[in-house]
Amino acid sequence: MISNQILQSTIDGLKAIARVELCVVDPDGKMIATTSEEMEPCAQPAGAFASSPADSQEVAGNQFFKIYDEQQVEYILVAGGAGENIYMIGKMAAFQIQNLLVAYKERFDKDNFIKNLLLDNLLLVDIYSRAKKLHIPADANRVVMIIESGGCRDGNALEVVRAGFSANSHDFITAVDENNVIVVKTLTETDESGEIKQAAANIAAYLENEGILNSRISYGTVVREIKEVSRSYKEAKMAMDVGKIFFDERMIIAYSELGIGRLIYQLPIPQCRMFIREIFGGKSPDDFDEETLTTINKFFENSLNVSETSRQLFIHRNTLVYRLDKLQKSTGLDLRVFEDAITFKIALMIVKYMKYMETFEY
């Protein structure tokens, strides 16, 4: 339950205070952590002590103590030396590790609860009963954020995020797969949108400082009850996918900012192909040469303004008009007409979506 590293750090700290050698052994007699190699012979008698009825005992000149997890022996703590003072120090050290065990178990239970909550694996009645048991408020304002790391120097982005942002006891940091870290953030400010954006920016900056580059962050909408957390998670997942397709340059994307991309993402691929065939025949909008595509994109960026587009492309206005006329002849769509421009823009987005989905078919 508790990592060996945490146990080692704990007994090292206790030794520095009490100046007593300590070691932790599992019930099978395997050494887990020790402050001195001289304590290694204690492993075998500790394994034998685990099956004895006593909770503490002096064995071979050392003090042995049992540490329980739900009435089952989890660890044996050995304090080096006999005597009343050593017994008291060992008892205090065992109490400290016992409390650590309880705290880590509660953290594990909460983590397990949040995972099942995100994945819709709980009945409604179980959500509220377990939340109450784990002392998790049911009616707080929350939002789910997904962090996709582009590269982590130690291969464990989850622990990096936990190390930087686990101080807030109202937030939950977990993972349901090996690719993404999930933050269920509890909101405390009246400006919820600003608080979420700031939190996402802080996470992105922290990850970059920790050597995790090119990370992407998405988040769903704010939910008011704990039963709705899974909805915010699904929205964050969609925001991550849609953001990669239509907003590739943005590293932080919100579900509420997806616009028409959210609708296109939910279209069946056969229906998308049918739409492209009906509008362009056997051609595809991305079959145009680079010059034409650049002209089209810049024209859309400038809200169909001919003068501003020609200025930014460093071409004469008549040259731009010629290109638009040429495009109209080949497609039947005049981008200077709003309805045609909308059709063409949607077609470009649908082609992007189809190409993205094709990468998962092979």
C-alpha cells in the first residue's frame, strides 16, 4: 500500500530524531526498508513473529511491533535495542507508520472511487453513499481536466502532476489509462471560467518546467453535483480529440470552444464521404494546390474581405478575384457568397475529420 521509498524516508526521519536503528519487514520475512545493514538479521525472526499472537515483543535483543491493515498484519517494525526507551520509541514509530497506512489507504479508496465515477461504473445510490463515507462533498462545483503529456523524462506524468498539484485536498488527480492524467478540480471562485483557464495555464507551465514538453490540456463544462462528473470527463475527452483535429495549434482547449467542430466529430464517416461527393463530385477540397489552399484559408481568416486578404497575401486585388473566379469554375462555389463560403469551410473541416479518423482504422 505504502511505497518502499516512503517507508524508507519515514524511518530515516525517525532515526534522525530518536537516534535508534529501525527496519520494516513484511509478514513473509522480507526486508522492505532499513536504516542500517546491521538490522538485516532481524528479517527472519520478524517473519516468525508475524504469526505469533503478541502485538509487540522483545526478540533477540530488539523490539518488534506489528502494524495492521484491517486486522491483518501488514508490516513488522523492528527497533534496534532493548529497554523501556527503545520500546517507547518503537511504539511511536509503529504508530506513525500505522497512520501513514490509513492515510494511503484512504487515498487509494478515493482514487478508486473517482476512477469508477469517471467511467460510469457506479450506481447512483452508490455514488452518494461512497462519497459520504469518503468525506467527499456531493454538491461542489467541479470540472474535469485531461492532460496528455507529449513526453516525460521519467515516464510517469501522473506522479509529476501529483507532486505539483496535490496540495489542494479538494482536487483529485488520477489516471484511467497510461496516456492521460485526469484532474477533477473543485472550483472555489465566482469567476469559474477564469479560474479554470488559470489552473490549466499553471499546469502547462509546471509540466514544461519539469521537462514534460508539448503537453495538451482539455476540459469539460462545470458540473454542480458529483453524479455529473462523468459528463464533464466525456466532454473533456471530446475536447481533446476535436482539438487535435481542428485546433492543432492550441495546447489548451475547452469543450465550450469547439463550435461546429463538435458537431462534425459526431458525424458517421459514410455520411461525411457522401457529403464530399455531393459537393465536389469525385474531387476533394484538399486536392487543390498550395497556392489555392493558402488563398482560401487567408480569405476565411479575414471574414471574406477581398481587400484585406489581397493585402496580407501581397497580391493585387484583381489577382485574388481571378483566383476566386477560377475556384468557382472548378467547384461551383463562390467564396464571396456567404452560403457557398460556409459550405466550403464545413467541407474542409469534414475532410480533416475523415483523415484523422482514418489513422485509427489501420
